[in-house]
Amino acid sequence: MYSRDLEQATAFFEESLTTSQKLGYKGSMAISLNNLGAIDAERGEYSSARLKVEQGLIVLYELRDQKAIAGCLENLAKISTALRQTQKAVRLLGAAAALRDTISAPLRPVDRSDVERDVADARAALGEEAFAAAWAQGRAMTLEQAVEYALQNNRD
């Protein structure tokens, strides 16, 4: 989140979601859901956050919007980290990083520090060996496998 004004951001993305739904703009609708999920996660509302991001991910996968899918995977990783599902978070981050590499879509500078912090926290929690194994598993996933894994409500 840029300014961290969660109320203003919520109002903006809810309006965007409503407008996108009325106009039938699936991609915009999905991105709004992903952003609303990120806001919910920021508030500690992890169940609703996961639901919104997953709904967005499903639509973005149908549209094959790989850059936006990577953003959903990163948001789901953040939620998994908060729920102490660290291995899942690392696999999702690895899958997102591989996807970004494949499509030459690096993280935006505004997002980079959050993702780097998530990676560092996960590495510290798991230890280098377990982190490296989970990261490699995520990087090895196909797009389909990554989306399927992201949508599973497994513990790790």
C-alpha cells in the first residue's frame, strides 16, 4: 500500500470493483479484489483477505494475466506468513519470482521492500536449508501448479 490510508484505499477499490462489475471488466474486477484482499491482510482480517485474493486469482488465471497472477501469489504469501504457514509462503514467493522472471516483469520499487522483508523473515524462520528447498519447489512450479497450490488451504 502506498500511503497506508486503508479507509481511502478501501473506498477506492470498492468503487473500482463495483464499476468493473457493472461494465463487465473482469481483469479490473480481479485486480480490485486482490487489492481489497491486501488491505484486509494489512488489517489482520486474514480469512476475508484470502477469499478476496483467491477470487481475483481465479479470474486472472482465466485471463492469463501473468503479471497480476504474480501479485496475487505474493499477497497470498503474505497471508500465509501471517498465518505461520511459512513453507507455503516461501513456495508462493518462489513461484511468483519465477513467473516474474519468465515474463520479465520485476517487482515495482514500491512493492520490492515488502517482498524482500517477507523473504528475509521466512528465511530466518525456516533456516537456510529449509528455505532454499521450499524456494526451489516454488520456482519449479508451472503456472498451473502455482495457481492450484495457491488455492489449496493446506498448512504447508
